[in-house]
Amino acid sequence: MKLLISAGGTGGHIFPGIAVAEAFVDRDERNDVVFVGTRQGLEGGIIPRHGFKLLFIEAHQFQGKNVYYKMATLMRLLWGIRAAKVIIRLENPDAILGMGGFTCVPTILAGVMLGIPTYLHEQNVEPGLANKLLSRFVRSTFISFEATKKYLTAKKVYHTGNPLRKTLKTVREREEKSGFSVFIFGGSRGARSINEAILTLLPFMESYKNTIMYHQTGKEDYERIKKVYEGTKVGHEVFPFTDHMEKYYNLSDVVISRSGATTIFELAYFKKAAILVPYPFSAGQHQKTNAMHVARLGGAYVVENDQLSGEKLHNLLSGLMNEPGRVKEMGGSIGRLYIEDAAERIIETIENEGMRG
């Protein structure tokens, strides 16, 4: 069987798609997956690296105050649908899965028009505009959070969780260690506001013994941040990027990060207490909605980007250092979000509801 997955734009859409693709080919060696994305997103540098074929179409966000811009976007949508139809006819998939965002709009609409079984996956608590609209046309919509159901009018909605990549799931260990460790990251490119706040946190952390900071800075800030760390007495490991997130999740007691859906489900998998700093410019404030949902479950503290400071972080971290039971409790709370067989649930539903052929 062949599955066509439309995924692109950000890692939050791409990586769950890769996780489904990995599970699908592992299920049967005769299964095949092809991805459709755009040249503007991150997919070109990620999907082929994982061994999957990637084809490109045009897709653009429907935004802007200018009516002429919106009309141009609609024209591009029609071109995108036409290109997607060509790809679908050539690849002849048994089903199509869209991972959300504007990237998948032309492909899903083309699939519906051609009578191909089509499905959606929504990563965030509150769906974006694309998935709210597309969910009315597809056979089923898969959601990461149970709370997402209230935002959708689709008839068939399944709570599957958010699939995680195989490489991340291969290791989940809890090392017995003394001291306290914090893993900080703001995405693969880093987050300037988080980096700046950590610099003002470091003087507070110098008074604590057996404390270590693992900090993924992003390429642009790496040299500057590393130099500041080296001028302190704080134990640290600073790096611009890592392909081994599982290592630092395992080493850490608390994580400071953004609150994209993929990050939240990685935290849930490793059962890590978190201080979440929502990206203030995420579409529809999705990261803030995600973060507040986790906070209500008791799995994280939320600090707004414009309220972020070293003093604020120190107050939260010092409290957690003195309450190891609280750290464990928070990890257990966020851990309840994780569904072990998320990818398999998606694939089984697609197979049960019917694929072509």
C-alpha cells in the first residue's frame, strides 16, 4: 500500500508525519510513503534525510489586509490544487494524510476531488484555520489532545496522541544522580528571548553546587552564550544544535522550552517537569493554548515571553530544587498526555476505514 503524507512548514507538522511514515513502512515492507511539501518550509532539509521521497507544490498562507493579496493567494491555491492532482495521479496513493497547516490545503482538496480517502492530523490543542476547514471534508481527523474535540465540527474525530520519531523513542532512561540539571532549548534555531533570560539567570545559579545547565542555543547565539557561561562557575554543556535530544531529556530534571506540540509530547514521553515559554508569534497563539493546557494538568509552569527574566526563572527553579517530589509529580502529570502507539492508531484507523485498492 502507498500513503501520501502532506507535511511542511515547521518541524511541528513535519516530524509527526515522519513518525507515521516510519511506522507505516515498518508495518509491512511492501508499504511505501511519499511526502508532498513546499520549497519554502523546512521539509526540504528534513524529509529526504529520513529516507523518504519528497515532491513539491505551491502553497501559501491566506493572510494579509490587502484584498489583492488575498485574491492572489486564491489563484495560487488553484495552481497548488492542479499540481497536487498531477502528483496524486502519478503516485496513485491508497490514502492521503495531511499534517495540518496551509501546506496541506491543496493536497487534501485535490485528494477529495479525486475521490482518494483523505485524513488529517492536528498537533495543537486548538486547530488552525486550515484544519478547521479541511476537517469537514476528510474521512476522519486525528487529534493529539483530547481537548481539541470541542474545536472541531467533523463527524469522525479520533484521539490518537502525537506520534514521535523512532530515534527519539529508542532511549528513555532515568539515571540515578545527585545534583540538579536543567535542559534549555528554543527549537532547532534557538530562541533569542530564552537565551537572553538564561544569561541573566546564570548569576543566580552560581551559588548552587552540583547544578548543571544543558543549553542548545541555536547557531547564531552559540559563541556569545558559550563565552558568558565560561565566565561563570555554573556547570554547563553548551551547543548550537543536537541530534540527540533524548540524551539531554534523560539527563535533565527540568526543561525550559517553547511549547510547540512536538516539544510537549517529547516532554510527556520523558515525563519531564517544564517551564514553558510560548512563542508569542505562533499562528493563532497555539503555543500559548498548548502551554496553558499543560499547566492546568499540573505538568508545567508558564512564563509569557514578555515576562521572561532570569529572576523569574530563578524563583521557579529554586522552588523545584527544594521539592524533588514536586518535580516528579509534574513529570507524571505531563506524562499522562503521551500515547505510546499514536502512529499505529492513525494507521489502523486509515486501514479500517478503507484505503483504495
